Amino acid sequence: MDGAINRISTWNLVLGPGIITLAVTLLRLYGELQHWPKPWFSNAAGGGSAIVGISWLPFIFGPYFAMKLASGGIRPSGNLKTILIGLLGVVMVIAGAILAFSPPIGIAKATAGLLSMVVGTVLQFNPWPSLAKTLLAYGYASRIPVVVVMYFAIQGKWGTHYDVLPQGYTGPTTVWTEWAFIGLIPQLLFWVGFTVTIGAFAGGIAAAAARHRLPAAPAGADMRS
């Protein structure tokens, strides 16, 4: 592994954005518990497109990670390839979520949807493995705290968007199974996949836009690392 890659660790890249994301999650939870006003906060199922939330952050941190990696000489195999595969991944993840989680929910439909999300996410490792790895780590760092919050919100019936059941929900309603259906699986599959694909798409655009301003890659740097 070359020197440029050694100087850029996934942990160092993800730590700051992960702390910021956790702070936003806790702010949103507090705001919902205090019934702070829309459009900044919303207790509606799915979040009601509230402005304060972490689903917007991959549009910021995807380019941030991309520029950090590219500045260190860790580039994609192609900027256009990164953008197009990122866009394909976004479509596959969103289509997979619609297929898997929209009623009526069946085993075959859910399996196909989950597979689409996984494949769309894994594809991002082809053009720029280091960016995909970083986004995957960030995705789990940002979503695992949400999974924990959702468990306690469901158990305590807090009345936040973290525990309100989606309209038309017909799944199990015990604490553990409800948490698995509306918390664990969507957060760690759909939302992590969304983070990786959106981040890769936005990161590819940022790298393409800045390609003439970036320093030359160090000799021997692996463009796909």
C-alpha cells in the first residue's frame, strides 16, 4: 500500500462527519420531543421531509470525502464512470426500497427489493473503492445511532417520527419485530445504501468539477485503492 493511501485512513475521514451527524440526530430527536415547528422538524412517519435531518448529509459529505481522497492521490478509475454508476445505484436502491417495503409485503417481493439495494450499493466499489468504503463506514456510523434511538422510541412510544408507524403498515407490532421492520432493516439496508450511492454520485461530480485544480497523483498511487 503506497504512502498516499497510508496517510488517509477511513477512520480519520469518517470521525468528524460522524460526530456532526450524531449531533444532528440528537438535535432532531430533541426537537421532535419538544414539538418544534415545521418545516424544521416533523413527527410524521418517514420524517415529513423535515429540514433538520441526516438524509441530506451525503450530498455534502460525499463530495467532502471525494475531495479528501482525490487530494491525497486516491482517484477513481473514471469520474464519469463514478457518476453514472452512482446514479444507477441511486435508482436501484430507491426502486428496491419501493419494491421491498410497499404493501402488500411478500417474501419474493421483499427479497428482490433487498437484493436490488445491496447490488446497487456494491456496484459503487467498482469505479472508486476507497470512496465507497469510506461512505459505507460513514453510512453505518450515521445509521446505527438511529437504529438505537428507534428501539427506545418504539418501546417508549415517544410519538416521534422514529416510532410512528407508516400509513398502511400491516406488519408485526411487538417491540422487537416492529423495530426490525421499520428500524433495523430499513436503516441498515436502505439508508446505508442511499448514503453510499448518493455520496458516490455527488462525490463523482465534485471530483470531475475539480479535476483541473487537484495536485498530480503521487507516483505509484493506486487510482482504485
